[in-house]
Amino acid sequence: MIPKRPGVFMDRDGVLSRNVVRDGEPRSPRLAKDFEIFPDLEKQLAELSGAGYYLFAVTNQPDISRGGMASSELEAMHIKLMASLGPHGLRKIYVCPHDDRDQCRCRKPKPGMILEAAAEWNIDLVQSFMIGDRLTDISAGRQAGCRTILIQANPGDAPQSDYTARDLPDACRMILALTKSKPEKP
């Protein structure tokens, strides 16, 4: 029997990449030219990967079903993201293209994308983390059985997550510090 591995699931927009402001609200970019990955993530993600964590992005992209974004734009963003994070970056990006009215099982706050990745990659969810910048991300992680880290600008807010961090590099350092004995390397 193949031993289960720990994973780190990350929301895309606001965690791995910058949101754009549309109608006064932070939103996902709709065009690949507007897609901006946060700098200097490769090193932190490589450290997590080197510690035995499998890394995944789980992202709601309802603009696909709403007709606000072409699938080709999303694909171009994800090609750019995978290439920029290097060989120790993400194993896979899971996408929910549905609108919240579709009642699918994959759209966060439901844990469908996390559960799909866990089944596909033999992930031990109890030893895993979900990192997000919205409470829907935290809810999905909790429902899946992961520990959760909320990325937030104001750490004084009372979170519904297990931990809070300033940004993804801070969350990565936290995970490594919380891991008392490193998981086996793949």
C-alpha cells in the first residue's frame, strides 16, 4: 500500500496571484495580460515540496460559466503560473468553472476540488493545509479535514481559520514550523 502524503492546497487569486479591482471589489482577472503572480514564491514552495508536501491550487472561476472569461484566457494564466513556480511548484491546478447557482460539488466553500485532489494523489487531509484569502477557502479546507490558514491584511481580525498569515511566504514558513517531523519525501 502506498503511504498517503500531506498536501498544501492554495487558492489562486489573492494567494498565488494578485486580484484585480472591478466594481470596487477584489476579483479574479479575466484576461491573461492582467494576471500577475506574486513575486518570489518559487523558493517557499520549493521548501514545502522538499519537506514532502504535494502542492495544489484550487480556484473558483465562475466568469467561465457566466461568459465573462474565455477558457483560453484561463488556460494561458495557468500555463504562466505553472511555468513561473518552477519544477517544485504546483502538481496540478483544480478549477471550478461553475456559478454559485449551479449547485456543483466543486465550488468552494464546498470541498469537492480538495477531495478530488486527495483521491487522485493519495493525500492525507488530516496532515494537510488549505491556504486562502476568503472564508469560502477556509470553509472548504475545514470541510475536507485540513488545517487552515487565512491570508489577511489585518491580522487583528478574528478569523475562522486555524491560523492567519500576512501572505503566502509567511504561511509557508508557518507550515514548516508547525511540522514537527517532516513528512517522508516522495
